[in-house]
Amino acid sequence: MKSRSVINISIIGLLFIVLIQLGGMVYAYKAQMKEAEQSINKYFWMAFTETVDDIVNNLPYPDGTKVNIIHYPVRLKLGKNEFVNRGMQQTAQVLQKVYKLKEFPLAKFDSLLHKKLEYADIKGKVTVERFNVNTGEILESTNAGMRTTIAAITSEKAFIYKDRGEAVRAIVVFPFANIMRNVLILFAVTFLLLGVAVYALVLQIKSLIRQQNNLQEQQQDFYVLAEQMREPVIEIISEMPREKWEVIEEKSTSLLGMTEKTLSKAKTEALLNPARKRISLKTFSIIGLTGIFLLLAIWSAYLYRISYERMEFKVQDNFEKAFYDETYYNRCISFFSVYKDRKEVIKVTRNTPYVDRFLENIRKLSVEKGYHFWMNGILVYHIYNKYDVNSQLHAAYTMQDSINNSAQPPIVFSTQFADSVFALELHKNDISSESDIQKLAYPSGELLAHTGKPHVGIMDMTTKLIPLDKDSTECVQGVVRSPQSHIVASIWYMLLPLGITFLFICICVCIQIHIERLQRRLKQFQQDFTYSMIHDMKSPLNSIMMGAHVLMGGKLANKPEKIEKYKQLMHDECEHLLTLSGKVLMLTQIDRGELQLHKETVVLLPLLKDVTEKFLLKAIKKVHFTLDCKENYLVYADMFCLREVINNLIDNAIKYSKDEVEIAISCEESDGFTMIKVRDNGIGIPLKEQQKIFGKFERLPAGSRKSGVSGFGLGLNYVQQVMEAHSGTVAVESVEGSYSEFVICFPLC
């Protein structure tokens, strides 16, 4: 993938992550508001029930006087909480309509609600309103000047005089900044660090692009220099028989100046990208990415905590339902079975006239029209224990206290019954985790009874303790075993954006590592390229210039053998430069589509013998060739190109071999191709490098200047390009440290 594409994708990815994080922030806000709404409704009904109950208990009647009957038709199938809530609303109306209560005590209700919200750590401004449901008119308010905002939550309404349409409701205005502070901080810091990481990544990519462009310019300068060098070198060769050493020295000096100019430009460009800058960018990026990893962990923990608290709310509510069911359907029924003469758990001393009339009317409706009602009595008790609990649990406490006071011996709480109900309620809420009930001594915490495992693990969730007597010496609690999987599953749509962010960060880290490797590789490549220019271009020109200078001085006039040696050296260096220039010229022609091949039928064996003999003459190592080629093997190819291809393969085999070189050259015909194989006993090629070596200017790491092997990495690219021009192929098989075998395939004539 191109560097500019990586930059664009990184920026798009950053914007995508920002949108994901914004979605997460909005969701977190909504989740908090939804959770707050559930809590407010819960504590609203607690305060309303306690307010109505307190009014009842202050009526001028003896304890045990039944002042109202809460009722609803059986066909409605109301839940326990809804039944109690409706009953309290019925009672509020009866208190005003029958018992002449002047008005509902809104201030007392507001005070109780404030206390309960503070107890639940729900912060915000609270107002309680009495309003007309039909007209919407606000009749009374405890905080009339309070303004509502988008962060305001309005509770459910509770009728206090339904016949007149009067109801009460609570409005809680949350400080938006407090609710969203953590979310905003997390979002802002995450976005900042993501921006820093992407910015550092973009800078690194731009640095890499500059480095690549500089190298491409250097290579282009080399191309131009190699092409410009061809004609002067040919002229030098032509001047050598005429011994015009002054002209040769002048031309070689001029060529050397051109080479020095190209080298100086390359060195200057290399200094523009100091390693110190890359290291600082890398450190900058690592710090940013590390910070993001930590923030993602905080994000995950924050979302997990929200989900955990939400599940705690559900589990506590389900456990309270289980406690109520156990009290009503187990201990109450057991109480009635023992004390058959008791019609109610709580002792009733008398009924008010209103209750007597109401019961008479209910009996008539049941007889005449067949109506069936669920009913429960509201009694006066001047000694009133206030519980910070919902109406359901409040009723369970009242029944439990009455049973404990009346039954001898005491009726024991059934952990098995409660466990069954608890598990069923959890299942209804899609909580599939294992659960059980524990009975504990308080405050010692001694385990008295249990339905599941005796111990509570650090991964388990427990409910609040519910006392089984007034002194709270014995309590029960619910335990949900290892609910973590359920908690995580409940916020998968929030963890998914975090997962995408994490993936984006991992991609950034991988790109950082890749860029660092590329920069190191390009730096080494540039150093090797510069070294190759010095070795393969500057050094030959220096040799030609020095040879011409020595011969021009006449010091060797009486030493014909040394003169011939100098001439041969200068000629060889010129041939080397011409070969290099020829490769560059041919590769340029191939790139431009201008290469013209002059194909002919070539007999392989004589060609291979000629090539190997010339290598034996000029080899500086001990080289042994083994030829295995039949005399009738032919190829249809450009003779010059074919010779250069074989020369390149043999030259590489010698360069990348040990002191004693064994080269086996074999030919065979198979599947419509003539194959020429060149196998050596050299250092081999690592598997990961085998596809790279055919790239232009690509060389093995072992072929650096440290090993003394020079070259521009054009040889194998030249071989591949020539073979493709002949509709043939080139392949390599190699074992590192053992051998390399190159196979070139020409189509049969």
C-alpha cells in the first residue's frame, strides 16, 4: 500500500474512531439518565408510600384500626409493586375525601424524597409538584423557581385525589457537567492521544516518503550518470591504442567530477533525515499509543462499572421480590396453617365506619355481579418503623414483624423457597448466572444456612443484607455467581467501538514498526548504494585517471611489462563501466518499452564453455565449473542478452560464495522449455529475501559493504527483465548457508 494511502486511511480511521467515541459518549449519557430514572421512580414511590403511611399512623384511632381497604379487580393481574402503589394512591384520596385531610403534605414528601436520593447518592436539584392531570396546571411546587434542562428527569405520577385529577410528581435536574464529566474527560483525552498518535504516524510516513523520494532521485541521478558516462568511456578505450594519456586523464577526471557531484548530492540529502528525528517521532508515537491503551482500559472499566451497577440494581430488586414471595407465600401460609383462627397476620382491633360500608358494598358486588377483588387492609400503627425500602419490601417487613411477634415457636425463613423464586426472577431478566441464598449472623458474618456454595468468591455479586428480625441478628443475602460474562454481553455494543479503537491502535503500532524497519532499510540501502557508486564507478575512474597519469609521466618507459599491465587494468575498468552502463541502458529501454531483441538460434554448450573460461581467467577465487549440457540443446534468444544473463548469474555465484567456489551449470528440456540451471555452494538466500532479490537495486543484507561485495543490485533485476522480454522465466531455490540454484527457462524454438 502506498504511503499516501496509509495517511488517508489513518485520518479516515481517526475520524471514524471519533464518531464511535461520540456514539459511546451519547450512549453513556443515556445509560446514566436511564439508570437515574429507574432509581428516581423507585425512591419516589418509597417516599410517597412512607408519606401516606405516616399520615395514616397519625389518624386519631387506636392501633390496629383498619382505615382503608386497597383493592383491585383480579382480572387486571397487577404485580405486587403496582398493587401497593395503586393502594397508596387510593388511600391518599380516601384520607382527603373521607377523613377530611386538608391537603397532601407536599413539603414532607419532598423532604423524604431528598433524604432517599441523598442516601442513594443521586445528586441534583429536586422539586415536587402537585398538578392537575387534565389541564396540566401546576397547583403547588416545593421549588417553583427551578428551571428544567435536557438533564431533567420527571418521575411517574402518583394520584392524591383521582376524582379531581390531582397528582404529584418529582422533577430532578442533574448537573450535566457532573454527569458527563468523566465521559467528557475520557473522550477528550482519548481523542487527543489518538490525534497525537496519528499526527506522529503521518509525520513518520511523510519522512519516509521524503526518504524514498530522495533515494529515487539518487537512483535517477545514477541512471543519468551511467548513461552520460558511456560515450566518454568508449572514447577512452579508443584513445588507449594511440596512447593519448593526457586526453584520457582529462576525460577520466571529468567523469570523476561528475561522479563526485552525484555522490555529494546523495550525502547531503541523507543528512536531511537524521536518525535523531526519527527516534524522537518514534518515542512520541510510543508514548501516545501507550496512553491510548491505558485510556481504553479505563474506558472498558468505566463501562463495565456502569453495567455492573445496573445489574446490581436488577439483582437487588429480584432478591427483594424473592424475599417478599417467601414471606407472603411461605411464612404467612405456614402461619395461617398453624393459627387457623387468624384471618390476618397483622392484628386488627376494629374497622372504621367507612371500612365497614366499603366491605358491605364489595360483598354486594361479589354476590350480585360476580366481581372478584384482591384486597388488603391499611391499619393505624402509631409506633412506626421507617424503612428506606420500596413498598414491596416494606410490606414484607411488616408481615415478618407480625409473624415473629405472634408465632411461637418462630416460623423459620426458607432459604430453599427464596432460592427458587430468586433464580426464577433472575431468569425472567435474562440473567443466566448461577445464584443461591445465604443466611448469616450479624454482625459476625457467620454462615448459618445456604443453598449453594458456602463461600463468596471475589468474582461473585452479593445483594444487600435483609434482616429477619427487628434486632437484625440474622440476615439473608442473595449471591449471583460470576456474572461477568453477562455484564460484558450486556454492553457488547459499547465494547465493540472500543474493540475497533483497539484494532486501529494495533494497526498504528504495526505501521510504526513497519515504517521503522523501512527507514532503517532505506538508510542501509542508501549507504550501500553510495558505497557501490564509490566502488563500482568512482574507484574504476580513479584507476583509469591514475593509470593515465603514470603512463603520461614516462616513468615506465623502460618497463614494457608494467605498461601492458596498466593498459590492461585501465581497459578492464573501462569494460566494467561499459557493462554497468549497458545494464542501465537496457533496463531503461525495457522500462520505456523500447528494447529491441535480435533473436537467433544459439547453441548452448559452446556459449557456456566460452563464458566459464573467461571467468576462470579473471577469477580471484578458486572456482571450479561443472557443465552438464548436451551438444544439441538450443535456445532462441538475443545472443548479447543471453550472455549477460549467464554472466550475471555466475558473477553472483562467485560473489556470494566462500573462498572455494563450486558452480554446476546444467541444461535440460522439459514441458516445452529449455532450462539452464546455475547452482553454487554459496551462503544461500534467506526465504523472506528470495522474492525481493529480483527488485531493482535490491541486494542481500549479506551483500553489504561489510562483506566486501559491491554492486547496485541491478543484476538479478536485469535477468528477470530480459527473461520476461523473451517470454521466459527465472526462479530461485536456496537453502541459507548451503546453496543457491537459479533456473532460467526459454520457450523451445
